[in-house]
Amino acid sequence: MTANDIKANVEKALEEIRPFLQSDGGDIELISIDNDTSVKVRLQGACVDCSVNQMTLKSGVEMTIKKYAPQIQEVINIVD
């Protein structure tokens, strides 16, 4: 799988997750994919200050990304 394939699959995963985040007033942005194994994202809107955002990141976002791109080992939320 090429880097472009991995990025396309990660984007598909984010599109699947996005409606759930948006229904709570949040969103997610793909920042980068490093070494084809680590995804950096930025939670936005209501997700930034949400008390369960780490749970959302691990159980929702990371699990869905790994479903589409199994070689991804970690998902990191970048906080400004």
C-alpha cells in the first residue's frame, strides 16, 4: 500500500467519523501521517474542550482509522 493509499484510507475513516463529531458541535482535521504508521489529527470545535475527547480519540477515531488502514499504530491529537 502506497503512502497515497494510506492517506486516502485515513481520509475515508475521518469521513465516517466526522458526522458523529459534528452532531456534538465538533470536527476533526488530518494534520499528517508519519512513517505510514502514525496519524496526527486536530480535534476542533466542541471536541477541543470536551472532557471525553481522549476517549473519543482512542475508541472512536483510532479504531475507525485502523479499520481502514491497519498499519496505523497510533493516532495523536495535536493541541495548539
